Amino acid sequence: MIGLRTLRAVAMTAATLGGLSGAVVGLLTEQGRRARAAIGVLEHLWPAPDGVYLDDGGDPVRLAVLGDSMAVGVGVTHPSQMPGVLLAEALAAEAGRPVRLSTYAISGSTTRDLVPQVDAAVRDVPEVALIIIGANDVTSRLGTAESARLLAEQVGRLRAVGCGVVVGTCPDLGIVRPIPQPLRMVRRRYSLRLAAAQTAAVRRAGGVPVPLGNLLAPEFTARHTDMFSSDRFHPSAIGYEAAAGVLLAPLCQVAGLWPGWVAPVVRLPSAAALAVRPSRVPAWLQKRHA
């Protein structure tokens, strides 16, 4: 959720960097308060349904899911709709063997909070890991450089135990309609800068970044009612299905299920360009797992 103190800190940072007046800072702070009131409260908060999927008694692929509320799947109306479950089932079908899902993600986490999650994950020596993180970094006082550095460290720890790592980078918070303008514009610029920094850091650490904001924002904007849950902040089941659709191919890649196939590098436009004209979803990522 959006904290008033956090929003005030972001507004003050924007004022320092962009020369905003005190009146504008006051406006952003007030808008933050209204946005927090406008975002609803979810009725369903499900625990992660960890376990073995498509179990046939064989040795399972070990899949770890880490990160924040989007990694958990906050916003769905049934546990079967959680992204970890969708991806575990899809990976099992692709691999022709079971997948053991272990969810370490915790709603509200920032990149700082990945450390204990990775501590727990590496003890189980996962073969494949999915990290979705960044939205709460935007709504906290965590700078983009520090956030990217911390993320790279945790990706490196997972790679050190032989785990293939896919990272869904910070979503575009500019599409969250309960956040009014101009605060939404500030959030969008910050989230796009963070996603770009995360992308570079993850690649350097040996992981595969997936720019969720760039890939999903057009669809979430066009189908806002369908793609968001009742709180108008977290994705709905349909939204998580779309996210799983763009994450499946990279996960198959790092799991070694598609030998010789390499995910194309998605070139991110500048934050200014994205603010004017969001990129379309590349054709290679439009395919849904049947």
C-alpha cells in the first residue's frame, strides 16, 4: 500500500531533482493521501499453495518464487490463479516432469527484503528462480542505484548455487489510475528508471530480466477493468495470466528446457519516450501456454 510518509519523501526527492515548488510538493503529498484512500482493500489474501505440480513420482524441477505481492499473487480470487502456480504447471508440462513450487515472496517487500528470502531459498538449492520486485522500492526511500545493486547481489547468490534466475522488473506504476496526476507521472518516471537499472544489473549478475512494465503496460491500460483486481492496484487473475505469459519463455530458457533457444533482448526506450508512447508487446512474448 502507499504510505503518506513515503509519498512525501518521493515528492521531496522530485522537488530537489526537478526544481518543483513547495506548492507542488504539497500537491503531491495531498494526492498521495487521496490515492491511499482510493485504493481498495482485498477480500481474499491466500497463502501460497506450495507443493509438487503434475506429480508422477519422478524427480521434480525445483522452482523458487521470490519478491513482493506481485510474486505472491495478491489480488487473485483463488490460489490456483497465483502466478507461481500457473508457471509451475506450465513448466511441468514443458519439462515432462513434476515441478516443486516453493514461494518465499512476501507482500510489501522491497529489494532489501530479498536477503532473507534468498537465504531460505539457497538452502533448498533451487534449479530455477523467479523474482518480481521493485514496486515497493518506488514507494519507499530506496534509490534506483542501491536497489539495482542489491538485486544484482541476490541474483548472484542464486546463480552461485547453479540456479537459473529470471527477474520481472519493476512494473509501470503510471498505469495505476487511483494515483492522480501529476503524482502518477512522478511514479511512472521513477518506476521506468528503476526497471532500466534493474535490467542492466540482472544481466551483469547472470540473470534474465523481463521488463514487465514495458511489456504489460499497453494491455493493462487498454483493459484496465479486466486486468486489475478489486483494489485497483494489484493485478487480477487475468492480469497475472498475462504476466505469466511473458515470464514462461524465459523460465523455460534458464531451466534448459529449450536447448539452443535464447530470449531476444528487449530494448527499452528512454523513460521520456515511454511516457509519451508505450512500446508494444513483442510478438515472441504474445504466445500463451496452451
